Amino acid sequence: MKFLLTLAAVASLAGCTTAGPYVTNISSDGDNGLNIEKCKVELNAFLGVVNTGECSNSNIKLSREK
């Protein structure tokens, strides 16, 4: 019985893994800066599907030292 419970617990934890946040997009903001998009990545090993979620955006202003 303990073996079955342990096996069920391991199987339920092995289904999805989450990693990140990773940079998923970098683009120009048109005003001497960059827009950075970061998202978490989730892998569903049973279905073989990768999804992104919980995204956030940051803006970085670029300047030149004089």
C-alpha cells in the first residue's frame, strides 16, 4: 500500500515543471531604450507541451557616457 501511494505521489509531481523567468522578447521602444519581456516556462511532460505564463515587462533606457 505504501508503495502505491509513493508511486502516485511521484507520478503527480513528474507531470509539470516550471522554470524561469526567462527573457522571451527584446524590442526597441523607439525612444533610445529597450523593452524586455520575461515569462515563466512550464513543461507538461505527459503531453509534451511547453507553455509560457506570468509574463512581466521592463523598460531600460540606454544612454551614452560623455
